[in-house]
Amino acid sequence: MSQDKIRVVELFAGVGGFRVGFERSSSIFETVWANQWEPGQVGQWAYKCYVKNFGSPEKCSNEDIATVIKQVPVHDLLCGGFPCQDYSVAHSLSSSKGLEGKKGVLWWSINDIIKLRHPKYVFLENVDRLLKSPAKQRGRDFGVILRCLMDEGYCVEWRVINAAEYGFAQRRRRTFILAYKKGSKLHKSLREMFKKDDGAKSWMLSDGVFGTAFPVEKDSIKRMMEADVSTFTDLADLSDHFSAQFNNAGVMVDGKIISIETTPILEAPITLSKIVEKKGVDNHFYISDDKMDKWTYLKGSKKIERTSSTGYKYTFSEGAIAFPDPLNRPARTMLTSESTLNRSTHVIEDPKTKKLRRLTPVECERINGFPDNWTDTEMPERQRYFIMGNALVVPIIERVANELKLRF
């Protein structure tokens, strides 16, 4: 491998969303190792899809990341969409377990790898709710992550990005985190900017990686907060006492945090009409007459009297959602339940037959920006939907990569 390559390690790789985005951006990004392991799943379908598409199975581990940390090679850029089930929008915030949850603890494997290899840059993705977790001590979990990165010599910027607001095909909000190791060009640039009056704001609004890749209105800061994770004696102290109202953009330098609420400069999104099949699809995607009443009920508004575990009676209510989903808008957020008869599942009017149907796996791949048939690897069809419900919006990664390669 030549010295001008950026060596990438991809954790919790899924079917390779980070890698697809990096490789679309430039051949300078070279993935030297990856890890994908789904606990409790016999088929390991995402891993098999990753290997089929990229080859080199010896460079993709299919084991619990906590057991193979020492196998992670030296690298320049560590990336990963660490599992977000504990913070998922499919659960209420009050029931989420944050970093203490079963999959939340995987942050500590990331932290162990950072301690072992100290890559120049770290690029992570999680649900937007990470900034508010847990419900009883909002911001604690993200504060712990920031303190861990500070302790290892990193400064950080983050942004919550809704893909549809920047021209892509899905209304999917995710938190993206970039960390820069002391000695790297971006660490020096951010640190120098942070010292200037309003330098942190300038970084978030226009000069940083996110500010450049995802433009925001320069004169519409809605809120600002400041905090400092360096004042706590250790992680345990911080975990017990830290809370903060993080906004959708922020930076941290030497533990000092400035976070603002930004407004995106909107770009026309890709609508469903541009990605759905126009020539008709297989019959099993269409909604049968005997299921129509159930679909109509799930999509409609409702008020249901319920009784809590303590005997308290209350009314559960929810509003109607579009049925069918309008083709002149981008998709809603895809969930892992996309293959099922479910309120959140997309239903469209087929352009050819005018009948109602579910999206096909290929259409779901297009919504996330993957190549057609990326997941057509002999896995069960329901797994193709499940994987896309977990996947990244690839063009987001490509935009970040386009900036990183210029500043590395």
C-alpha cells in the first residue's frame, strides 16, 4: 500500500455504507479491516453481503468486536455506525437505556480501539437521540463520549443531519461525529479557530467539515449552550453529575463545548417518484384485498383507552399518516420493520398499475443511496429490508469524505 493512501477501519460495518461512500469519493481511501457481527443471528447476513460485495474475507472479522480488538490493524481513519437500538426512534426515550444498554456498551469497544491505535480521525454515526440520552439525565451519554475522546487527545465536531434536507431520498435524521487527534491538520485548524472570537461559531457555520459539506444559514442561530467536560475528576464523576442540552451542531476543544442550533440551507430532495420502479413489480409486493382494512386501520388516527401496570387508565392516541405515501416527497425514515404489515412501513401507489403496494428491496436500497441489488445475496427478503432499515444514507458519507480528503 502506498503512503498516500488513507487507511480505513470500519466497525459495525453492516453492508458497508461507510466504505461505499468513501470509495465513491476517492481511491485514496483504502479499507484495511472491518468488523460486522450480529449477535444471536445464525445467518450473519450483513457480513455475508459485505464479503460478497467487497471480497477479501480475511479483512472482515465476523466476531464480537470486544473479543478481537487486538486484531485491529494500524489505521488513519476509524469509522462506524455503532449500534443504535438502545436509542432507536422505535422506542420511547424514557425506555432507552443509553450507554448502559446491551448495545450501548459497544461504545467502550470503540474507545478501546482508539486507545490502542490512536487513529488521526474518527468518524461515527448514531441516531439523533444520542444527544438527549438518557431521559433522566439528558446529554450524559454524549458527554461521556466527548470526555473519552478528550482524554485520548481528540477535539470533536458534530452535526445532526436530516438527509432529505440536503437533497437525498429519505427523511432520516442522524448524529454524525468527527474527532481529530492531536497532531493532525484538522485538530490544529479547529484548535486555532476555537481561540478566536466567535471562531467556534465560524467553524460550525462554515469553516468546519460539516459546515462546508452541509451548509447552514449563517445568521439564524436559534440557541447556544456551553459546557465543559474537563472539570470532572474522571468518567465516573461525569457520569454521575453531567447533563446538557446539546444542540444540533457543536464543537469540543480541550473539554470545552460550544453547541448551537443551526438551520440548514435546504436542497431539493430526491422524491420517491424518481426512485420507484415504473414498469410494475412482482405480485407479492401488492396489498391484497383481505389486508387492506388492517393497513387502513394502522395508518389512520386512533384513540385507545389503556391501563398502565399501576392501574392508571389513560388514552393512547396517534394521528394519521399518509396512506399511500406521496410520491412527490422523499421517503420517511426507514425502520428495520419495513417488510412487515406495520404502521411505519411505506405503502405507495404503483406508477404502472395504480394499485397500492410495499416498496421493493431495490427501492429501499435506492432510498439509502446504495447500488441496485446490493443486498441481493441469497439472503431472505425480509433481511434485505431489515438491513436497509439499519443502514446509512451513503451520499452523506460521500460528502464528508470529499471534505476529509482535502484536509487530511
